[in-house]
Amino acid sequence: MKQNVSAFSDWLSERAAHIQQVLDREMPQSDVVPARLHEAMRYAVLGGGKRVRAALVYAAGLSCLKNSAEPGSEPALMRALDCAAVAVELIHAYSLVHDDLPCMDDDVLRRGQPTVHVQFDEPTALLAGDALQPLAFAFLAQMPIAPERVVQATQALAQAAGSLGMAGGQAIDLESVGVNLSQDELQHMHRLKTGALLSVSVMLGGLAASASALQQQALMRYAGAMGLAFQVVDDVLDVTADTSTLGKTAGKDAAANKPTYVNLLGLEPARVLAKELHREAIDAIAPLGESGRHLVGLADFIVLRDH
């Protein structure tokens, strides 16, 4: 499946701008009591970012349509995708706020700006992350789809964010500092820590669009490969990119003696692994045909990015 790079870039920029507008409109305003907490929440969520997870929601949903046209005439579907995209972005934002805290990675820079606990204070940052989590599920509850699919979406995001997903992966990461993990152990950790939220973004898009069994299978295979590829590329960038390019402190993983794909495999083998996972993802969505073009573009974007 050939990908029009310029068309995809335009689509991705449009989706990022769209979800930014939705988030800005739907989140509590900073003048609503408790104002400082809401200001911190908005700072955490609206401070930019690639919006890859939201884009995966939209791309997966669009890939399940019977034709490849953009569904401008289907407002219910687009509202469902908006709700799911907001939910995953809020969970992602909360995870970054907590990840940057002094008790975790103790970072002072995120997306080129002071982290939330630096800009505000630690208690406010902790509460901002706490408040973003239930807000995410409140948006899932608003999805205009069949009730049973709302339940499925809620269960999927809860597992992806919890001890069997992102939080569990972070716990394993903290326990693994200075430990020599096998490749299987490292992959398990990252499928939870990073891959779970990326994967559920794809699955939520499919749920919103009433994906068929064949489409769901293709999306699951794609999500698994790209969720892992994202972390492999992150590990490569941690040692090859500088702080100004990354928008966060470069070399943090190496300095903290954390297990990474670069440490385990070496730089070039890690790059090869990312390419193999990219090919696996592209092959997985071949049955979706032209409707999967945005997923192809996102696979290229994730593997070829420089930050």
C-alpha cells in the first residue's frame, strides 16, 4: 500500500489541531474552582505533543469504514472517535505528569517546557494526574455507540492504564534499574509500559467504528507491533538525539542505568528491530486496503521520527 507522504502529513496536522481544539473546549476551564488544579490539568494536556495516540484512534476508526472516504457525513462516529481520542490523551497526560515527579523519573523538562511539578508544585501535579484519570473515563461514557461497546471500551482502557498495563509496566521498570533483563522480559515490560496505551488507542477506534472480526484481528496485530516499535525508537532516540530535539532530557535512561533495547541489543540491532516491527504492522493491516492508509502513515511516522 503506497502512502502519500504530503497528504498524510496534512491529515496528521489536521487531526492534532482538531483534538487540541476538542481538549481545550471540553476540559474544565482554568477559572473554575479549584482554579489552580484546573490550570495545572490544562497545562499538562494542552502543552503540545505529537498526539500519536489520538491519531491512532481516528486512523483505526476510519480504517473500518466500507470505503476509503472521510466520514464527514457521520457525526455520531466522529463524536465517538473524539471521545475516545480525548480519553487516551488524558490518560497519557496523567502518566507523563506522574512519570516526571521526583519520586519517579525526577525530570524538569517535558515538550520543551517545565514539567507540571516544576511549573506548579508537587502536590498540585499529583492531584492533576489524579483528576485526569476519571475525566478520561467520563468521556468514554459519552461515546454515542451501543452500551455494550461503551462497556468494552471502558474495560479496555482500564486494563491498558492499570496494573496489567501502563502502571504495571512502570512498576517493572522501576524494579529493573541496574538489572540485566532478557529480551523477552524487556519486551513484556514495554508492551505494558508503552505499548498498552498505544494498542488500546487502536482498539478504541475499532470499537467506535463497529469493526468486524477480521478488522479487529488486523488492528490487534498492527497495535501490538507498533506499540513495541514506539518504545524501541524511543530507546534509540534517548542516545542519538539531543535535549532540544527531544523536548525532554536526553540520556536519562542510560544515566539511570535502566534496561533499554539499545543497552540489550546495541544501537544498530535496535534500529533493525524497529524496522522489522514496522513491516509486521504494515503487513497486518494489508486486508484493510486503502482504508488503512492513515495507519500506514502513522507506522512510518512512529518509526522514522526524530523526537
